[in-house]
Amino acid sequence: VSDWFCSKTGIFKSKYKSIQLPQNPFLDVVSFIFSHKHNGVSALIDSTSGFSLSYSKLHEMVYSLGFSLHEFGISQKDVVLILLPNTIFFPVVFLGVLSIGAIASTMNPLSSLIELKKQILDCNVSLVFTESDNVDKIESLNIDGVRVIRVPQVSNYVELKSKSHQFDCFRKLVSSSPGSVSRPVINQQDTAAILYSSGTSGVSKGVILSHGNLIAVVELFVRFEAFQYDKRLPVIENVYLASIPMFHIYGLSLFGMGLLSLGTSIVVMRKFNADEMVRAIDRYGVTHVPAVPPILMALTRAKALPGRNLGSLKQVSSGAAPLSRKIIEDFLQCFPHVDFIQGYGMTESTAVGTRGLNTENFRKYNSVGLLAPNMQAKVVNWNSGTCLPPGNSGELWLRGPGIMKGYLNDADATTSTVDKDGWLHTGDIVSFDQDGYLYILDRLKEIIKYKGFQIAPADLEAALISHPEILDVAVTGYADAEAGEVPMAFVVKKPGTSLSQEDVINFVAGLVAPYKKVRKIVFTHSIPKSAAGKILRRQLKNSLVSRI
Ligand code: 4UV
């Protein structure tokens, strides 16, 4: 077709010029982020109180934390769990941990005890940063060698400065002056973060991301896009709203890393709430909102109310889950002057994938955009293995500097996901059009996306099958206008039991984080399985239409 698609190899290349990534093998992402010079003043602003951390304060706190952690007995390659909602302290802790070559793992702070225990043991956590409500939970797990540091909410940090001692440890960590310990040598190949994803099948697994992977997302997604769009205005004048969680790769890439290299300001919302979002946009003159579909819908509804201006908005993007035409049209009608794009990425690609691009010629709102610089793709027929040209649908394979090192302690899952030639098999069914724009059409893989959050059916099946009155079970996603999908379970009861749908829903709710709750139950006589015993999820999903 052109120089971006080779019919001989079936490889799509990015239409953008390649970007030279740093060649120095001894580089960590924290030094890389802070090596970019800019005149930005406020780095992170707490949306409720207006309390902010300046760029110089952020730098000071990050390196102070790194130094103090070292003193605290945390060494290179030790794993530190960051169990925090969005807070201006999240990036401080994340970057501080990485600055000494320790490894950060992140997790939804609403996770259940069972989920916490599983992840802490799986990636061998030695220290947890969390807020007061989770401290007792972690301590009750009583896992050998796991220490906890209590992170204040911003209001406590500001108001109780002299009165409260419970945050002394955190305060000391971020305010001691870095001493003269020699900083460890960190290689771009070294592991920087372990985030959890279920990939194309099975339970959730640790995705191992290197410093080089994180440098790639800073450069190829965040910095590239900012300069691409904002040729007219200095990038530091942009104000981003952090309403999507930083514990997930999409929010982490932007608010925990990339934007901090640009000098932009980030308004941090603790938890998504439509009214607060609107207030924050007006109060701080927010220009950019990276969002997931439910946030986009909330913005549209909010704008429809009289007296709402939101005139500062320049760009809104949506990613992490499919978006219907109707939601896009409603949004565009309400915000004709806002640049709307979709983006696509995965935890396993360190969020590097595609991003939308509106030009004079193209406004392809249903597309997730063009391949990021330095990335390659294939569209593969999943039955024959044939590579397909533009205009055809198949499984997306991705290759490039964002692709993970592998799954933690799971060589089989690693080799079945990233092949020997470095292609990440995404499990997404896609097609490219004749202009190189990508469309996400469907999913081959099992994951359920609830408001953009991943839910692994296998994790829920494991919880359900632990019920003494349940014989067999299968979980799948069910379409929902607000959340995108909700988990539903097909349950085979033991004969003679009186288990109700509500009993099952409550049972699971006691074992998993609230967003993972099973929201629909269908009692059935058997679960369709392949000869090898694999649940036939597609068959189940298709049967939903006729049952409900
Ligand atoms: O692993 P994960 O939870 O990762 C994400 C990442 C979302 C990103 C990353 C970079 C961006 O620029 C951006 O806008 C969004 O969600 O889940 C990965 C799976 O989520 C689905 C798809 O099935 C992935 O394999 N997904 C991600 N983005 C989209 C999507 C999208 N725009 N449309 C449909 N599905």
C-alpha cells in the first residue's frame, strides 16, 4: 500500500519518523524524567484543597525518599507496593522507589485482603506505602518481612503538620536531605515496575516492566503527543486532570511519569466524581482530560447542565475500553471546540500503542489512531496465522520498545504472549484502514473491562468455586451502557442446595475489590467446555443474548 505497510512481511510500521531513544544503557527513568529542562512551576495540585507541590519540591522529595529508603534498609531490586488512590504523593513515592533501583508494584487500594495477600506474596513485597484505612489490613496479614509506611492524605499533611505523629515516618522520608551514599548503577534493562494484568488468559499476572520500557512510554506516548499537538502554545501552560487512577498503566504513564518531564501542571482528583471534576476543570482552568468511557459520558452530562462553561478544555482523550459511536457523537455535540481522540495500549506494552490524530483531512473519532513512533504491528488471522493487509480484521500483534520483559514467574504465559521474534500477541481483534488508522473491533481474550479496569474471569471463577455449594462456574462479561461491561457468572449449584443469586453475589463481594463484584448470576446445568476442559467463553457469551 505504501511505505508504512510491507505486503511481503505483513508488517505495519509507524507513519511517524522514528525517535532516537537514549542509547546510554546506564539510565533510569527517574533521571531521564528530571533531565528534561522546563520552566514549569506547579507539578501536582490537590484538587480539593488546592495544595500543590512545585517542581523543585517534587524533585527534592523524590530524591530524599530514595535516599531515606536506602537508609531504611530497602535495596536495589527490593519490591515496594504502592497501595494508594490518586494523591499528589503517589508520583513522589513511585519515583523515589525507582530512583534507587528498587521495584514498584501498584495495586487498587480497594483490593480485598485475599487479593492483597496474593500480590504481596507473588512479587515478594518488602515494604508497603498506604493510607491509614489500609494499614491495619496489611498488618493483619502478618506476612514476614513486610513493613508498612503510612502515607497522609493531603489534608492531614497540611493541617496536622505539628500535631500528629502517625505520619512522622513519611514526613521524615520525604524531607531528609539526601546524604552522600553512592547511588546504585541502574541499567535500562533492570526491572522498574511490576503491574498486574491477566493478559490473554488465566488469572492476573505480574507484568515486568524495565526502566527502558518506562523511558519508552515517556518518550513515545506522552512527550511525543504533547509536542505534536501543542506547537502553538508552550506545553507547560497545559493543565491536566488526573481522574483516572495512577495505579493503572494509563494514568501512571501520564501522571506518574511523562507529564512530569514536560513541566505541565497536574490536578489530582482522589476519586472520580462528576461534580468535583467539573469544579476542578473550572477552578484550575484544566486543558486536558485523559479519560475512560464513563468519564467521557459524565463530562457530556455535566456540560449539558446550564451554567457550565468548561471553556478551558482543549483536549479530551478516551482509552482503556471500547467507546460507542453514540457516546462520541454526544460528546462532540457538547464540546465542538475540544479536540477529541482515542488511544490504545496495554499494561504489557507499557501503554505504548496508538493515539488518535485529528488533522485537516482526517477526523476519525471511532479509530484509536496511528501507531506510536518506533512501533510495528501485524494483523494476523488467528486460524491460519496469515498476516493481513489494511482493510482486514485479525489479531493485533505489536513490537517495539514498550513491550514488557515478560510475566513474573510464568515462563509459559510469557512465551505464549511475546513470541521469539518479540511480537506481543494482544488478544485484540483490529483492522487498519487505508490511512493507517487502527480500529479495535473485538476481543479474542478473556478479560472483562469494567469502566476501563481489568477483571480476570479466572480470578472470579477461583473465588466462586471456593463456595461449598457451587459445583462448577464460568464468568464472562455482559454489556452495560455505563460501565462498558460487568462480570456475570454462570453457576452450577450442588443438587438440593437453596443458594440464591443474591447469596452468590454477596459471597463474591466479600472476597474481591468492589469493582470486581459479580453483578449478574445465571444458574445453569452445565458449563460448555472444549475437549481439553477449557471453558468455551464465546459460546457462553453468545448464549447470553438468548437467555437475558
Ligand atoms: O492492560 P490494560 O488494562 O491497559 C489499558 C491501557 C489503556 C491505554 C493506554 C495508552 C493510551 O494511550 C490509552 O489511551 C489507553 O487499558 O488493558 C488493555 C486492553 O484494554 C483494551 C484492549 O482490549 C487492550 O488489550 N483497550 C485499551 N484501549 C482501548 C481498548 C480502546 N481505546 N478501545 C477499546 N479497547
